[in-house]
Amino acid sequence: MSRKCQVSGVGPISGNNISHAHNKTKRRFLPNLQKKRIWVQELNRFVTLKLSTSEIRNIAKNGTAHIAKKIRNGEIKVR
């Protein structure tokens, strides 16, 4: 599985390591992903998703309706 949030689509971005002498080398910034088991009321079941921590906070604040909608439309693959 890729390092990508299944709901928001957040993935790795690239940038530079910068040394004290200001030498630049490429690096990757990985998202803070967590495997989370969430109860989706609209589907009446638990769903396990790989989510970024910012998306976990959004779900806690706004609910799981948009997750259920994406699962029904086939945008999110769930086992």
C-alpha cells in the first residue's frame, strides 16, 4: 500500500536537506499516517483506513458522513 491518506489523498512531498555549509540534498517528507478503525454510522459497520492525523481530527470534528459517501462511490477501497 502506498504512503497516502485514503480519505484526503495526502502523500509524500519532496524538499531539501540543507547543511550548515548550505549544501542541498534531496529528501522526502512523509505524511503522519495512522491505521485507524472507525465506526461509520451510515454503513452500520467498522471500517479500517490509513489516515493522516489531520484527517483523524477532521473526522472527530465533522463526523463520518463524507467517508461513507466515498466508500459508496467506490473512491475508497475497504476490506
